[in-house]
Amino acid sequence: MLANAPPNYLLASADPALLASIEAELLASGARVEVVLSAEAALAALVAPRPLTLALIDANLRGVEMEMEVSQLLAAARADANGPRLPIVLISDTVTQEWIDRLAEGVIDDLILRSAAPAYWRLRLNMALRNRRWERELETLREAVVLNAQMDRLTGVYNRETILSLLFRETDRVQRMNSSLCMILFDIDDFGHWNSRLGGDACDDLLCQVVSRTMRLLRSYDLLGRPGMDEFLLALPGCTTVNAGMLAERLRVDVFSAPYRVDGESIRLSACFGIAISNGRSPVVVLREAEQALQWAKAAGPESIQFFGDAAQTVAAPVAFLSPSSGDELLAW
């Protein structure tokens, strides 16, 4: 719903006097009002996929054949805990212990006596809407805190703790579905050299650019994390070692062969890649194997790709450094 759009109220009551007074008051405030006369119609309106701002429900409302009471209606309306929480205001003749309990449980958001004056109605409805706005803002803040705790603050990919947690989830899925899962661990070659030469801010920019290029090659359900300063981990559901090797080759070419621009200079980065397959085993074990494969790749030289269990070979010859004829003035050491 647009921020400046008029509110949409649901008014559920079969009391002609109440409908006449309350509907007129709501319409005078500029709101849209949908009136229903039975508990069944109220429930259908509450669960329908259309934007309602607030629901007012008469405690005396009944079903067409007296089969549904308001307590059942409220329970059914709140049954979907994952759906958007619509503020519900109950209209009652008296304040009973049942309605006090429903307020405490959050089943209803407010209780207004049928005999209340129109000015009091406006006050309580505005209060209910304001409280709901505050709740939504608090929910947004909580979600942001959780998300920030999961992500690497510099690059925006998963941090070490989160990527490891997600690996356990993916491993459970592999075991259930008898599917494949590969990990690629890659480390930027001699990144400490660039850190001392260019400084921390420029190298932070380089890391963000590496992540941006890498993300373009991934599927929506692939996972990318940053377990170390210049080290990144890819988890690839449904990938065999052949698929993972092809992706590592693409990373080597598409992510690292073209120069990076930082502080007006062209920087040529390279990386080594270690690949391991899960086979449903503990992510801790598979990650150790990927780390071992990465160490073998580093020993083989810059831009090497190595599978765990195949230490004697690399996938292919490293990608050559760009020629000066490319037009870029590349820094080297």
C-alpha cells in the first residue's frame, strides 16, 4: 500500500445501529470501508490477499448458521503466524476476562466499548495503527540486526560463522536427496603485497570488486562466504567436481584475468583454487579437504586449480598476464 493511500478498514457487524454510526465515522475520516455481516464473511476478508489496514469486529458477530463465534473467528484469523499481522480491534458491550486474555495474548490489538463516543473511536483507532507501525519498524530493525550479524561488513557476502552454518544445512539436504555438493575455496595470490603497496582502503575496494565479479557467475542458490581476509568460499549445491572445475576455470578467467581499476591505476590480480566434494560428509571435513587442495594449488604456482586427492596435477596452465598492447598499464612485482 502506498504511504499516502487512504486506510482500508474491515467492519464486521450485523448490528444496524453500530454500522450506521461507525461506518459514517470511518468514511468521514477519509478511509475506505468494507462491511461484512457474518463471521464466515469476516474470516474470508481477513485471509484474502488484499491490503487491509485494520479490522473492527463486533463481539456479537455470528456465523450464518450460528456455527462460528467470534472466538473461533479470531483463532482462525491468527492461525497463519507467517502472514502479515493485521491489527484487530474488538467491539464489545462489556470488558470480559476472555477479552482481557485475548488482549494479553496478542490475539486482538484493542477493545472498544460499543457505547464509546465518536471522538474516542478516532483516538483508539489511530493508536492501534500507530502501535502497528512501531511494531513493523521494530521488526525491520530486528531483521537488519540479524542480517548484519550474518554478513561480512566489507563485501556483503556471508561471514565465516554463517557460511559454515549454511554448509551444515546444505549437507543435510545432500543426505536427504542423495545429491551432490562441491566447495571451491580460493585465495588471492600475494594480496599482502598489494595491501602494503596500495593501502587498506584500496585493497578493501579490490575485495569488493572481486565479490561483484564473482556474484555474476553464480546461480541464485549458490553460497558465497568470506572465511578469511583475502579468502572466499563457494558452496555449489548440485555440482559435481567436473562442474566445480569448470566454474573455477571461469572464475580464473572472468574474475581475475581482466585488470581491476583502483585509485586510477590498473591492478592485475590472480588467485589459486582448491576444490572438494561433500558426498554428504561433515562440512568441517570437506572444508579441511578444500583447504588442503588450496595449499597444493598455491604450491603449484599462481592461478592454479587443484582438486583434493589429486595433488600432482593442476587443471590447466595458468592464464597468461595481459599483454601491454591491451592498452592497460598493469602494475606487477
